[in-house]
Amino acid sequence: MREIGIGLLGLGNVGAGVVKLLKDNAQAIEARLGARVVVHAIAVRELEKARPVEVDRDLLTRDVAEVIARDDVEIVCELIGGADRARSAVLEAIARKKHVVTANKLLLAMHGEEVFAAAEKQGVDVYYEAAVCGGVPVIRTLREGLASDRIDAIYGIVNGTSNFILTSMASVGRPFADVLADAQARGYAEADPTLDIGGGDASHKLAILIMLCFGVTVDADEIFVEGIEHLDPIDFVYARKFGYEIKPLAIARQVEGEIEARVHPAMVPQTWLLADVPGAKNALYVHSYALGASMYYGAGAGMMPTAMAAVSDLIEVARNIRAEVAGALPLRSYQALVHQPLRDIAELRCRYYMRFSVVDQPGVLGRITTVLGNHAVSIAQVVQEESARPSRPDGDDTQGTERPVWVVVLTHEAREGNVQQALMQIAELDVVVEPAAVIRIAQYIVP
Amino acid sequence: MREIGIGLLGLGNVGAGVVKLLKDNAQAIEARLGARVVVHAIAVRELEKARPVEVDRDLLTRDVAEVIARDDVEIVCELIGGADRARSAVLEAIARKKHVVTANKLLLAMHGEEVFAAAEKQGVDVYYEAAVCGGVPVIRTLREGLASDRIDAIYGIVNGTSNFILTSMASVGRPFADVLADAQARGYAEADPTLDIGGGDASHKLAILIMLCFGVTVDADEIFVEGIEHLDPIDFVYARKFGYEIKPLAIARQVEGEIEARVHPAMVPQTWLLADVPGAKNALYVHSYALGASMYYGAGAGMMPTAMAAVSDLIEVARNIRAEVAGALPLRSYQALVHQPLRDIAELRCRYYMRFSVVDQPGVLGRITTVLGNHAVSIAQVVQEESARPSRPDGDDTQGTERPVWVVVLTHEAREGNVQQALMQIAELDVVVEPAAVIRIAQYIVP
């Protein structure tokens, strides 16, 4: 039987999953492919190390170049992570006319154009299903399933750690730091969680999705990003009062010929399927011209789900090799890619939730709403709690004689630039005690 | 620019959508494909007829064979529907080495093996994304996205009409016949709705999904089917009391080396994402070894969503033609197909909801539970309403001196064969007034 040789770069969690899945499902994969997929070499950082999967010691080497250069390696599976080392490894593989499967969103967000251009020139495949939403096949869906459609907007929960933390904050009412510590203890958050909770990881994935959806490359660094660290348990209580859940969203939309892209926690109506995406799960909600609303949901991270996506890519590249068409079919968007700057975030229009901590004295509400009104931020709903404001679910209530009260405002659709100016002016009012809590509302009206 | 010629069979709703989408998105499709997709001929039943889309009168013909035979037609897009005429048209197209795109689930459920064997022999592509879940790309997902995985079970809402009716019954509390009439008036149900509400349509789609998921062909006629006509509004009230929604499910699972397949209304826990699939929407919930739970959601019917799937298939086949690999890549499952009988439905094990109408006299509950117990059907929960039973939401209450009461039972997991025997015996009890309402509970415990 024909063998397709794989060189694996990296044997961390996902790499171990790839080895395990290729072994566990070997028979089925052979039957589907009419060929055997064989790992011939694995580049690792440390040769001696306990691993979650049994691996023949002879396969291991510390030399990435050696793996890539082997004659019996037809596909290089890059699972090193990071941008720089992965970039040089992948470009080296392409230069040697090896096909590439990668799970590296950072690599593609930062150096995607360079990688794809090199692959096109050399006539090799680059597959990357595992880079976004883990095992959920959103790349194939956008590239092929919706190939005939015109995508208007995507709303994604693409970072499992953030979703896990917000789901926990909503259900247990504990503060961010506690929930993060718990998530770290349970393996849902890394020791340094900055990239996940700060929104950086989501912005890399969003850059890749924008390329697929709109045929446009953007600077991932230009995407507006707001993390989830500042969220207060009390805002989850208010969210539910108003019929919303707070979810970590990555959003890209076509607005007046420009692309609006942003990553931030958002209030999502409870009637919207996205509001029900629990725990560490991911989901991508797509709105397109012909299909209307569609959603793709599942495990966005983890050893086996991510490995599943990578091995499905290996199967597809292996299939292309067997059919002698590897490198011949378009593999990113079908479109010619155009670089485009993103729409100025100040031009964003959406509804806003705002919670102000103010001293409890007459006329305060009027002063706040006046400032908002002066900036054309129109109010849909106001809740001013009397002394009987809801107690913080974390019990962390300010006690004392001059206990502040909360004024909670839901606005009509307003312009982000105006909102920010109004908020700055309100922050300077002498009656305002703490910075306002502000959460954008994501509302998709299903037609 | 290279042109790929299409012959369209049928210009109903979906056919008109295909024409419209090819026109509306012509520029984007050209850019993605590097080729122009051109409809050269359309077979219709009536030449003169008002249509939802403007079509050049010269393209129309009543002769299917003429469309297929044209030299400039490289892909035949079959949208006639039905089994027999479509079968002969598709086989004729394949015999003439034309590639085929079809939306015809009946054709594939009944004659799939014959069609695929002919296509393989002739070296042509047969694509059929539009046959299941309309525009939601579940075929590609199962075939390619999850190619490396091993699927354990699928739970689908694959019939939009049934989901629309059950969603309406749940929200308005009106009887089945009223809601059906309303659905017909609003275009969500056909004049003869038998195939939709009886489960036949779902069983055809399930047969196709089973082929993709398990590499097994089955007789669609053998799939256990129960329609939704018998559902009573009161059972929706009880369902919610117990934390469930009633949804029209198509289920296939691997159980002890056999395939269990069934189509019936089911109680779905409200915490399960499937419970939130509203209106006429479709969704496929998949559980697989490596990925775990995943779900694919969107419009399962309608002119533009279904046309979107068909045109995405046309683009993919056109792409294959351009890359000179049409017919060379495996297109159903990757697996060799094996015919297999289905698991005996009597062996099904699940939990059950049962509502008995009984005369209001002492000892009745005991007699019912004794029969259940004798058949090893163990009870998890019982509600016996006193005279203050909840009134039927449709107001259709039986009045009179000997007003029956309801005994509602939730069982533990039990064997279908035993349950049916117990129910027959209970029906013969003199205290039982009406046939029992019985709804299977579909419970997937997310790991």
C-alpha cells in the first residue's frame, strides 16, 4: 500500500494528539484514503521527557531542518507554535516542496501572505483548519461550503479560555481573578493567560477569518481589542435582567465598503444561539446573503479536537498527493487577496450598556444623561437603584456613609467615537466615584 | 476567460435560486474560480409560466435529454426532485460523462449506490450538499472536516417543516392541525405535508448521513419512523415542566457494532443546544471520538439557502474540471460502502415520557406502574394531577361527570420492546380512557 510520509514539528499536546489519532484510527484512515499515513520523524525541544503518548524514541530529533529535509517526508505538520521559528520552518519546508499542515494562527495572522505566496510559487498545499476554532471545520466551511455566497458578517466565540471564564462568572457570580485562578488550576487557562484574556489570540484568528470571508488581508495588530479582565460580576447580573449574556466575541462586518473588525466582551441577547455556547466551547455565527444565518459549534481547543483538525488536513493533502493535484487547488480564499485598512473603530455603531457609580444625591442622573445627549447618545432604558441596589454577587460591597449608587443605562445605537467622548466627560463629573463599566451590545436581528 | 457550461434540470424554487445566485454573485464567483459559470440550457415542465426570476426564454426546453446531451454542458444540475425521473436523468448524464450536482435526497436515499457506482465507473463527480440540511454544509463537514474522526452518534433536526410546527405548538399552545394549517398558509408546509410531518423526508436524509458517517448503506424504508401528527399541546406544557423541549429528531448511533436509526419527535433537555434550534431552522449535532460534540446550524430549506449549497457544489466541480481532477477525488464517504441491516428498534434503550388518561379512582396509578414494572420499565418520576390538572392550552377540555385525569410518568432507561409490550397491556386496562401519549427522551450527556 502507498505510504504518505509525515514529518512532525513539535510534540506538545496537539502533536501528541496527532500521533495518537493516527494510531487509534489508522485502519479507518487507510480505508478512506487507500494509503497509509506514516510519521517518519518528529522534531522536539527535549528528547527525554514524559509525554501523553507513547512514541518510538528513534523518531525524535532536536533538529527541525533534519525532519524537513528527509526524502520520505512529503507533508510537514507544523505544531511548534509562535511566529518566528514556525515561519522559518514552514518557509523552509515550502522551499523544499513539502506540503504543510499547520495549527498556527499567529504564524498565519502575521505572515500569512508570505507563506501563501511561497506555497503558490512552489506548487504545494498549505492547510490550516486547526488554526481557528480547533476541531470545528470553519475554514472548510467558509472556503468551500459557502463558496457561492457573500458573507456580510461573522460573530465568533473563538477563544475557549475567555468563554470558560465568562461562563463561570455568569454562573457562580465570582470575580474575574478568582475564576481565572480556577481556570488555570483546571487547565482551561495558561500560566500566562494574557493572549487569551486580552483578546490577542482572538484577533489573530479573526484576521484569518477576514481573509477567508472577505478576500482581504489586514494587519492583525490593527484590530480593535478589548480584554475581559475588567468585567465585574455585577454586570452579569444586570445583563440577565435585561435579557442578555456576556460573551467574548470576535466580530467582522462589511460596513459601507469597509471592514469593521473588533474583539471585545459583548452583551448577546439570550434568544440568540451564541448566548448558549457554554464553557470552553467555540462557535462561529455567520450571516451571508443567500444562506442567511448559520452557526458552527464545537471544541475550539484541546489535544484531541485540535489534532482531529490537523489529521483531517493531513488526510486531505495525502488525498491530493495521491490524485496528483496537491498544490493545484486554491487553498485560502478563492479570491485574489487585497490588503485593506480596517474601518476606524470610532465609526462603530452599536448599542451600549453603561454602569456608573455615582454619589447618591439629587440631579446626578440628569447630569449624566445630559452629557450623553450632548454627544448624540440617546438612552433606551435607565435603571437607577435606590439604596436597595442589588448586592454584588461576590459580597464585595462598599459600606459606609457615602455609599455610591449605580446608574445603569442602555443606549440606542450610538457612534463609538461619541460614546468615548461622552464617557470621558462623565468621568470628570465630581459626582462620579469609579470609572464607568461599559459593554457593547451585539445584536443580530435574524431576518 | 474559460467557461464552464451548466445544464439545469428543473426551474422551480431552487432552480430559480441557482439562476439568481449565479447572476447576483457572478463577479465574485469568477474571481474565486478564474472561470465563468454559464447556464446553457434549462429543462422545464411548462415553457410559459411566471417564475420568481427572469430567464432568457431561449434557454428553456421541455426536453431533459436535450439539455444533458448538449456538448457545451459539462455539469448537469438536477433539481427535478422525485426518484424515478431524476434517476434516469442523472444516470443518463453520468453515462454521457457529465458531472452531476443534485439536491435530491430521495434519489440518493433510494438509488445512491447505483448513482455513485455509475459515477465512479465513468470518472465523473456527483456532489449533493443541498440534499441534507439545505445550505448548511454538513456533507462537506462529515466527509472532509471530520475525515480523521470516528463518529459515534448524530442527532439532527433535518426537517424544517416539522421543526416549524413543533416550535409553534410549543410557543402558542395550539393543536397540531391548526398549526399545520398556519404553516401551510405561510409557505412552511406543502399542500400535501405527509413526507415532512410523517418523517419520511427526514429518513431519506438520515440514510444519506449514515452513509457518510458510518460508511454503511441502509434501506431508507427500514428506518424506524414516527411522525409528529399525534402530538398534543398539553405534552409541550409537561415537557417544559420537566426541563425539556419537543423537537423532531433524526438519530443514528453506533450501538454494539450495529447502527441504530430512527426518526421521531423527542424530548430534548433545555440545556442542550439542539433544544434552542428555532422555527424552520435545521441543525446537525454530531458526537465523535476526537472532536467530542459539535453542531452545524442554519437554513435547511428555502430558495436561496438550498441554491447556495447547489452553486457551491457547482463551483467545486468547476474547480475540479479546471484542475483536471474532476472524478478523481472520492466524493461520498472515503470508505468503501458496505450494506448493513439496521439494529432492531425493539432493542433501543432510552428514557420515555408517558401520559395516561385514566378514570379518577383509587388504585389506578398502582395498576399502571405494576404493568410497567412487570416489563422491567422502571419509573423515575410520576405526576398524578388531581382534579386541578393543568388545563389544555387549546381549551379543549373534556367536561362531564367522569372527567379523566392524567398520570404522567418519566421512566429510567428502558428497552423499546418492553415499553411497547407494557403499553399494549396498559391500553387494555378498563381504567384507561385514551391511548397513552408516549415521547422518547433524547439525552446526550456532553462529556
